[in-house]
Amino acid sequence: MNPIATHRPTVLEVVGQAAERFHQRGDGQAVPGLEEVQPEVAAMLSRELRSSLEWALSPAGVDEEADELEGDDDYVSHDPAISLVQAAMDEHADEHPHEGHGMAAPLLRVIATVLGKRAENQLPFIPPRSVDDFTFPLAPKCRVVLVGDWGTGKDRARRVARAIARTQPDHIVHLGDIYPSGTRSRAQKRFIEVWMEEVGKGPRYWAMNGNHEMNANGEGYFLDVLPFCGQPASFFCLGNEHWKLIALDSSWLANDLEPSQLPWLMHQLGGGPGHNILLTHHQMFSAVDRRPHDNAHKLPATLRPAVATGRIFGWFWGHEHRSLSYAREARWGNYHARAIGHGGKRIRMQEGVHLGPEFAPAVAHYWNIPREHDPSRAMNGFALLAFDGPRLTIDYVDELGRNWFTETWPDAPHG
């Protein structure tokens, strides 16, 4: 991402300027860059931007974006409208790298185009025609990379990609989030092009849907990322006689499952003797973030029947920009839970922090690999899953290719 699009004071200044220009257009004035925007649409967008800006500057907004406020060089707003303005700023900076951030007509035109998509319906969900749809073979012996929240295009994300390339994986699965927002241009520039430049066509790519993709109504994800991956839908299963990787879409409905996924999931869990590993963008619980608990997180309730089967052996998710390995506890479903949202965003060091047993299981392992020149920040990284029949070895690797933690999941039947 371009620095100008991730510098919080600059971003919020542009949001305020854009809100004023849209307001002027809503009053019927001629505004360069907004000639094709109808006044009623401009007025609506002005109200939305003002509301978003008010939230971002409020105590509630500052609290929710606390991680993003620790330094202004990697800011991506949790607010959909602001993240779309950032996507427009990022796109404009690509095309006009020597221009400042003033509200010139070309930038305003891009903002209007990107924000205008908010008034359109999101891309339709692709449901299964049967419970056997969207299932693919997984070789008994293969290497699968899981990487979350990687789609920034930052140097650190490129280093992660190069480290991934050196592992020579058969599959790369992205757990979701293309930044600042998943518009078609950002999906191409921050995701597809970076994979091709740093890794190439060797592995099979898979991509899960993230909330930042849905900030742009899923356009970049459904129209560009899925075709790039050769992937028919936003959820899928890779399986063999010993293991299944079952990837779900928790973003098309925010923090929840589109209903047609649940019977499909229950069928995947019920078939075969193997170990089932679920993949989601959003977390089922968090030891370091109260929001999933305080906001009555919907995903755990929807997936309660799946957890109750006892057929889930492991679970990887992203969304949180950190890496945590949770202890396996019966109260929390008795599965191995791993947060690995440390692929491309700035990562906070998080040693020994835990909200308490009412929020999540105990954290068995923290990713505490400090940066050489900034010990308050951790290295970015990914998980490398090496399948070998009934045995699975998982290496947790940093952006320089160094393996810091290895675990082997047992070959005894589970569930």
C-alpha cells in the first residue's frame, strides 16, 4: 500500500475534504471531479463520510482501532467507507505517484467511483448445488501454506511471499483480507500481481473471503480473485483419506455463515475417517480482543452444531493481526485453534497477554519474534503444513524463512 493511503492524519483529512465536496455537490453546486455524480447520491455519500469520520475520531472508534493507531504508517480503518477512501487514495497514488494528497479533481473522481459501489448490491454468494460440490483432492503427501491478512503489497508481505516460495508448496491458501479494501484494482495490484511477481505459477492458489473484500461488495474477490485461483466458490474442501482442509466463508455475511454452507459443512465433517481442519477468516474466540465476545459474535453460535459433532480436530483463522496457538480445551470444543493473521499487516508483540478463561482457552504459544530495529513489533509469517499420510507437521515460519516453532498433530483417529 502507498504510504499516503495508510497515514491516518492524511486519510482522515481527505475523508473530511471529500465529505465537504460531496455536500457541495448535493446542494447542486458544480464540483470538479463530481460532474457525473447525481446530487442525491452525493448528499448520501457526504452523510456517510461525515458519520464515518465522526466515529473514527470518537472514543469508541479510537478504542476499536487501537492497534491501527500505534504509529500512523500502516493505518487501515475498520470503517468500510474510510477503507474505501483509502483504496481510492492508494489507486490514485499508483497512477499519480508525485501528486500530493490535496483534493484535486482526479482523486475526487476516483473516490466517487469507489464509494459509489457502496450503493450497489454486493456480489451474489455462490451456493453449492449439492453437498459434494466444491470438494477437491489433497495428495497424501504434500505441502500447504496457510497465510492470513497478507494482501497489503507492503515490503513485509513481499518478504513473506518470497519465504513461502522457498518452501516450494503445492498449495497456498490465503485466509482473507486484501487492503485497504478489496476493490477490483486493489485485488489485482495488492494480491494477484504480488503473488505472480514473488512466487509465480507453481503452486495452486486458494483464497478465502475477508471483511475488507466485502467492504467493496466483494467485487475484487468474486470477479478477479476467484478466477485467478480457478476456484468456483468462496468455500471449499481439500481432502484425502486422512485429512480434510475445510474452508468456510465467514465474511459474505459479516462474522457469520451464509446458510447454505452449514449442511455442506456437516456433510464434510460426517464423511470419512480423517481429521478435519477448519479454516475461517474470522475467529471463534480471542484471548487478546474483547470485541468478538462483547459484540455477541455470531459465528460461534452458527457453528455450534458443527463443534458439537466432536469431528473438528484443528482450526486456523486470521482477522486478528497476530499469531496465537491455543491450548486444546473441552469447554471450547476440544480442537487445536490457531490464529495466524500475521501475514502482511504490522504485528504487535503480545507475550503473556490473556483476557481470561471466559474469553478463550489458555494461550499455549505466542509468536514473539521481535523485529531487529523495532522490538515492540513482531515479524510477519505463515504456517507451513506438511502432510505425510496420517502425520501432519506444522512449521511456523517468519518472513525471512526462519522456522521458530514446529508441532506435529497426532495420527490417532479423532472424534
